Amino acid sequence: MADYREKARERVKKRCKVCPVCNGKACAGQIPGMGGTGSGMSFQNNLTALAAWRILPRYLHKADNPDTSVELWGQRLSLPVLAAPIGNVVANVGSDMPTEKYTALLIRGCREARTIAAFGDTPQIDPVIKNFAEVGDNGAMTIPFFKPWAPEDLVSRLDMAAGHGCVACGVDVDAAGFPAFRQASRTYGVRSGRDIEKLVGMAHARGMKFIVKGIMALSDARIAVDCGVDSLIVSNHGGRSIDCTPGTAEVLPVIADAVGDRILIMADGGVRTGVDVLRMLALGARLTLVCRPVAVALHGDEENGVRLYFEDLQRELVDAMRLTGCTNVASIDREVLCRA
Ligand SMILES: Cc1cc2nc3c(=O)[nH]c(=O)nc-3n(C[C@H](O)[C@H](O)[C@H](O)COP(=O)(O)O)c2cc1C
């Protein structure tokens, strides 16, 4: 890990300092780049909000060999963590590889680690086509996240996802303000409940589940549920959408308590360790996603770096579950947490 972090630092030095803890301080305001928008507080709040939940250890139990595996829509994953989507790695990560090469390595590394690779969208369709070429015929372990284009503008992207065998696709609704996309189409932007209903119908008609990514407000979560969305991701886009939001771990329990029995909830933002995964699951997420540290791992040792990263995270999660008395991921609940 130390070796690959050094190598990654060389490869992404234009945009990312590969800090000892990826917390949004050194890169505050750097977009394009890896930072959070504006003051960088939305990114930093993700880590602060997670840290505010302390772990309550339990040692007197039988959970000595916890099982971290989880099932998602017919796929068995080795751990409840997915690689989050990332768009335009050249501009954002300062990468020396084109986005489709990044996607190819991410998919390979995630397959080896037995988890799902998500990938992002671009203003032009060509890079999206190239990304799908890397997915090949068996997209069962990849989930594309498209930007909030008008539903009729998403037809070809959804067709591609279904054609490549993806079990699910999503839209990151929190990208509504992104200038490059707004310039590409006049109908790009915030989506109504009616739009979301249409998108759910379009995905289901093609045999895919539909995910809405970027939910922070309970009212949005309720709309997603009412529209028949299969899963929502509590996310603030890694702090890149709007400045000064709460950390996701602040709003997750509110959303999970209100609608967690009606929709599959995932969450991301600042997850760095196995203990953080435990925290997100205890707060009501069934799965979590990690973005920036995966990008660093990939630049450190390509698909091998991705596999190593997830193996490390899994080991940490096993330790965290063992020392809090959780035999499997379904048994992780709020009993393992206490407030700082
Ligand atoms: C450079 C960069 C690019 C991103 N691009 C996308 C994207 O194209 N689509 C998307 O849904 N989320 C995108 N995200 C957000 C991540 O998928 C994820 O929600 C967030 O970064 C998680 O926080 P973390 O980086 O602290 O793990 C991006 C994040 C970063 C840092």
C-alpha cells in the first residue's frame, strides 16, 4: 500500500496530493481537480460527520468470523462497498490515462475483488460509448451513472447499459448545476418527480433497476420512493455539488429511519476505513461507495491496486465487525454506535 501510494503521487500530482488521510483540506475548492466545491466544507463535513459517530465495542459474543459478503440484485459481493463513479479522470484526477482506460482497469480490479465498478457520464456521447466498450457483454458487475439529462435524451445511454448487460443504472441528480453539461443541452438540469417516474419506467422496460444518486433531503428521498426508484444513494457528490452541506452521515439516519423499509439505501462520502463502512451500515445504508481512495489505488498499481484496496478494506471491516459483535452485514445496527 505504501509503495502504490508513492507511485500514485507521481502519476496524479497535478491534481491530488495523495494525503495521508483524504479529507478535502489540501484540495479545497479545486474543481476541476479532486476537491470539494467552494470552501471545501461539504467534502470535509463528510469526514467530520462520520467521525462524530463513535464505535461501541462488544467482546462477549460469538462473532469471531464475521461474513462481510452481501447480495445485490443477483450478484454476490465480497463486501458491501462499491467503487463510486468518477467522470473525466484526466481533468479531475490529473490522470495520465484516458477515462476509458481508467474504466477498464477499474472494472478488472473490481471483478477481482468481487465488487461492483460504477462509472460516470460525459457531456459528449463518444467517451460514454468507449466506456461501454470496456464493459463488454457482461455488465452484471458494472453500474453506469448518467447525468440528469431530460429523460428523452437518456434513451441511447439506457439502451447501451441494457445492451451491455448492466443489472442497474442510475442518475446523479446532484450534478444538475454542472456547467459543462448545462452548456451541452438546454434541457439538462434539475429533474421533476415526473421525470424520475419516466426514467424508472425506461430502466424497468429494459430489465434494469434504477438508482437515484445524490439524495440529502428527506423530501427528495420520499419523492424517490413514491416514483418507484429501486435504490437511492445518500450522497453530496463528495462535496462537489454545492458548498456547505451537512456530511452524509448526518442526514443518512434521518432518511433511513423514514424510508429505509421501502427502498434500498446506499451512502457515500468520506468512507476511508472498515470502521467507516461499519458506521454507514449502522446508520442505515445497506451498501456504501468509495471514490477518491479507489482512484488513488488505481493510479498506484492499476487493477491490482484496486483489488488490494478492497481487500484491505474488507480486512478492516472484518476486524470492526468482530470487535463490535456483528456476525454478518445484516446484523450491523445502531447498537454499535454512540454519539461523540
Ligand atoms: C473527481 C471526481 C469525479 C466524480 N465524478 C462523478 C460522476 O461522474 N458521477 C457521479 O455520480 N459521481 C461522481 N463523483 C462523486 C463520487 O461518485 C462519490 O459520490 C463521492 O466522491 C464519494 O465521496 P469520496 O470521494 O469521499 O469517497 C465524483 C467525485 C470525484 C472526486
